[in-house]
Amino acid sequence: MAYSSNYSHILDPLIENNYQLFMIERRIMMDAKTFIRTFKEDEMDLSLTDDPKKNTKVWQIPVYNAGEPC
């Protein structure tokens, strides 16, 4: 397992925010032979957990009451 901090001498001059780091990490992972996700998205995915409560994909529209701060 590698961390971005292992390559800080290369990345620090280039990366200005976490979004840029995320995009570099995603590009590297696209070429990986094996990709282990945190949570399963499909039945065939390898994942660190198979807890169905963490990946229900049941999205709800948030409800805001008038007069209450958002």
C-alpha cells in the first residue's frame, strides 16, 4: 500500500488542494490490475467491507422547514 505522503517530494510542488490529489490518485487507480473499493458498488467488486448499511444507495431529498437555518 502506498500513500501520497510517500511521494510528497514529487507532489508538494504540484498539488494545491485535495481535489487535485484525488484526481491524481484516481488516474493511478484506473491502471491498477486489482482495485479494492471501500464499499461494494457492484456484486463483483472487491471491497474492504460488505456492510450493506454503509452503501444502501437509497437517496432521499432533504427536507427544510421554513424559518430554520440550513
